[in-house]
Amino acid sequence: MAQLKVQQKKSSIGCKQNQRETLRSLGLKRIGDVVVKEDRPEIRGMVQTVRHLVTVEEVE
């Protein structure tokens, strides 16, 4: 199954509370953090919520 590499590019300062919580749920704590997650609809939805703060690549 494909995986997604998610990297935080911007700070969550000034963002809504749910966006900060979504970053935390993804495992991102600071700018530059990278996590690899399974490509599932739940993860895609979380990434969509914080799409302006992260970059996403598909990894095989």
C-alpha cells in the first residue's frame, strides 16, 4: 500500500485550534518535522485540513 510523507512547512501559531490539534495527531510538532503515514482516507482528510501548513509526497 502507498504511503504519504508529510512535512510541516509553516508554524501553527495563529491557526485555529482544530488545525493545531490535527498537526499533533499527525505527529508533527515543529517546522521541518517529517512523518510517513499510510495512505488512508482518514489521513488524507487530516492533511486536507492543514494543507496550507504542510507539503505531501507519495512514497512507495
